[in-house]
Amino acid sequence: MDQLPLLLTGFVASFFSALAGGGAGLVQFPALIALGLPFTLAIVTHKVAVVALGVGSAGKLLRSFKFDWPLIGLMLAVGVPGLIIGNLSALVIPAAPGKVLFGVTNIAMALYSILKPDFGVIAAPRNREGRGLWIGAGLMSVVGFLCGVFPSGPGLFATLVFLRWFGFDYQAAVASTMLMVALVWNSIAGVTVALAAPVRWDWIPALAVGGVLGGYFGSSLALLKGNRFIKRAFESVTLLMGAWLLLQGVETWQ
């Protein structure tokens, strides 16, 4: 019974993240702090446990979705160096300014999507070669660093790059983020921080089981409901994430 809150935390965090293309930390990271973990230990434990989100999502998506493998492979590779640097930096840098900046940016992303009713509903492929492709790679390398530094939020930026720069629809953008960020980047991040700092290992199994189940069912629902449903989920999670980060940043500064 002591493990039940951890299992539910992992499930809810991964379910909504798989549905919206990021934001697992909105639920899991503050929940770990509320359950008694110190800030740095919560960061490391969250980064290890959230690997389960990618495992659960990939289990569904790899069987049900057609990916643009060359593009995803390039975006994945260019983000790894920044991801590793960001993970190590997260253990030592102050978080308040970044939380405020990310909070405002997340809210702006949600409002942008809300004010453009057809944004991400229909795919409009662009910037898949030449200069546009390499600018997109540069953007994704920055997202990799941000995913390393912050325990919650930046995965949504990967979804936004796929949407806004490469012209994916919401279903393709979320699926690509789940594979690239939730599975591969999160696995690399989990290993990096586990080698550099202590982890609350006795909490990981319950968080992982919940994460795998949440990732699988969240991805299943996203594939079933289509782009407009995912668009609303993205907007809701991004608004909540932005508000939470903004409040956390202001409280940390004070």
C-alpha cells in the first residue's frame, strides 16, 4: 500500500505526457517532493523513473505509427550532447530564472495554439532539407540541453519544433516526441544522472510500472482520438505546466 501513491503518480504523469507530447514532470516531479524527497534527489529520481514513459509509449507507437526515421534520427543525435551537459548542469545551477522563463514560454505556446484553430490539425511538411533542416537541428539541440537542465516542461518544446518548424500534425509530433525524448533521451538522461548522484531506488519499481502503463494507454488514446483531441490536450498541459513553473520560479526567487 505504501507503493500505491507512487504507482498512481507514475501512471497519471505518463498518461497525460503521452497524450500531449510532454509534461510528465508537471505531475511526477512535484509529487515526489510532496512525498518527501529533497529537491535534487527528486530531480534525479524523476529522471530515472520517467524512462518508463518512453517504454510504454514506444510499445504502442512502434506497432501503430509510421515515423519519419531519417528526420527523427538526426534530431535525436543532435540533441544528445546538450542533453548530457544539461543533466549534469541541473545538479548545480539555480532553477528560479529558468522556471520563470519556461513558465512564460509555455503559456505563450498554449495561447499560440489556441489562437490558431487549425495549427497542427493538418500536416504541412516543410524544412526537411538544406538550410531549413539544419536550423531545425540547431533548435532541437537547444531543446536537448533544456530537457537535461529542467525536470519538467522542455519535452513540450520538442513537440513544438516538430509542429511549427517541420510542419507535423499533432499526432505525428506527439508520437515523434514520445519516441525521441521519452524513450531515447530520457534513457540517456536517466543513466547520466544515476551515475552522478544518488537515486531513491526503492521508489523506482512502482513509478516505473505506473509509467509504462500510463505511457501505453496515453499513446493508445492519442492514436484513437486524432489531432484535434491531442491539440486540446497539448494546450491544457502546456498552460498548466506554464502556470506551475511560473509560480515555482517566483516562490524560489522569494
